[in-house]
Amino acid sequence: MPVIAVTRERRAGETRVAVTPETAKKLTGSGFSIVVERGAGEAASYADAEYEAAGASLAAGPAEAISGADIVLKVRAPVDEEVAALKPGALVVGQLNPHQEKDALQALAAKGATAFAMEFVPRITRAQVMDVLSSQANLAGYRAVIEAAAAYGKVLPMMMTAAGTVAPAKVFVMGAGVAGLQAIATARRLGSVVTATDVRPAAKEQVESLGAKFVAVEDEEFRQAETAAGYAKEMSAEYQAKQAALVAEHIRKQDIVITTALIPGRPAPRLVTAEHVASMRAGSVIVDLAVEQGGNVEGVTVGEISRTDNGVTIVGLANLPGRVAADASALYARNLFAFAGLLLDKEGALAPDYEDEILKAALVARDGGIVHPALQ
């Protein structure tokens, strides 16, 4: 029976856990033996007793949990003491952030571990249930609006009272991917007037379906700005200048701006400049969801909420899914449960098929080396 180890996350600010009592029970029923480090789920409000009730064994520390494990499930890449405890050939699965945390990946390879990065799971129909980027970005978009509301010194919805009417907040979401669409939906539910922009023409319909207004220079070039595969085309310098002028004028009028643009393996694109920030009213708020990859906003600082000289609050909090750790863990653990099923053969033995398109895409280290083409 393959043994899965789950440890407490040790990277700063990480509150999620890779396996919840719900998925521990499912994994046990699927033929795995589960060992959970004591306190692993505590920051996400999952008690040790719940894991025991789900059929898991408890270990006193990371080394005890990992040393006999065939598979180690993580939220983030393991730290040195966890890597040191791995047995040769162990499988490590998690959000390994391979483009940025290269030292951790090299350490796993040097230990002889086989490592899978969940960020690299392909976005195909069969793998939708394993899509950690979507499950976590969805919660990040929600939490971004909550953080914005907390930092904003006014209410978000319109309120009509005997003492007068309070105007609704104007919220502008930059980027209409999974996080952006959830931010739009959440801001709308809270009563804001919401606008959004994206480089993909197809995003317009999605934005408008949520009750928000789409902001873009909608000329013929824009209408042709998407490939048959659904990717954005490079826009002309003339178009970029027109779009930049439109966005600059729009940002100036907003109460809250939420930026969500990320490019895998590259620094986040700069969407909001110092000039944009300087044009905003005192009391306005900007939330940067891309802060851990350099940020979309000029002047943002990882892990900090800062205030500019003209009174604009810039929220650079990292790991927003970790601020709703119970739900984030529940969704992530279900992603991992689905992925773990691919590691077994029909008889229930640990036998990953490395030619399976999902495993092949997610595999980053094997046989002592880094094997993913994007990391060569």
C-alpha cells in the first residue's frame, strides 16, 4: 500500500494544507496509507483528531512523516529538512513554483526525488479537476475584493438614507482571467459599479455577463486580436498608445483598482504606473494580485499595505488564497486527490505512467535531474 506523507507547511505565511480530512478519507479508500504531521492542518482549521477519524496516522514531526513515504503532498515546495528526510525515489507533488524557486527544485533533483509541479498540469478537459491555478485564483479574486473593501474608507454599495445618499464605489478590474472574473462577480455582489479590461476580445462577453462594463479601444485591430487557439496577438504600437490613454483616464476616476495579470515564467507586466497612482483621488485603493511575481503596480511591496503621498493605499499582500485557508485547502486537496489517482495502476500499486499527458506535462525532476523542457 503506497504511503502518502503530509507535513505542516513551513514557508513564511503559508496557512494551507495539502490534504484535508475529507481527502484523507478518500485517499485511504483509494488504496493509500496516510501519515500526517501533527498540526499540519491547524492553520486551516483542520484538527489532528479529524485526520485520525479519517483513517490517517499522526507523526510527531516532518522527518517521521516523510522518511517512510512513497509520495509527499505539499502546498509549496518542501524546505531543506523535509528534502533531507525523503527516501530515494520518493514522489513529491505540489505547487513547486519552479520558475522562481529553482534552488528548491535542484535540491529535490539532487536527492533523487521525482517531482511534479501542479502549476504545469495542462488545461485539458480531463485535467480540469486538477487545475490548481484556477481553484486558487478563484479564491484570490474573491479575497482581493474583501481586502480592497477593508482598506477603503467608505462603503461599496449605494445606500439611500434619511440623511442622504451614499454613492457606490467604482471598481476597475484589470485582467479578466479566473481571478479577475471572480473579483468582478464579488465586487458586483457587494454593490459596486464595476468595469474591467483585458487584452483578449473574448473576455468582453464574459465581463458583460457578470454585469460589468468592458473598457477597451474596440477598433478593427482589437476585434482581430486573438488567435484561433484563443491567445492574444501582439498589438501595434499605435493601438497600445490608444489603449494606454483610455486606461489612464479611466483609472483616474476609480475608487478601487484590482490588477490580476500574470505571465507564467516571466515577471508580471506593469499595468499601473506611478503616474496612474498619482492621478487617483485620496482614499482610493489598489490591490495587486501579481505582487509575488514583481507586481502589476509600480511601487507595490510584497507583503505590505502602503500609502502614497497623495493618499492612495496600495495593497501588496501575498498569498491571498491563504487568507481563506480552509476553503483554499479544501479545493487544493481535491485537485491533489484527482492527481494522485494517476500515480496508481489498475491493481492499486504505485506505478506512474510517465507517458500520460498529464503526468508528462507536470513532471519537473526525475533520476537526479531537471527534466521539464521549460526549465532547461
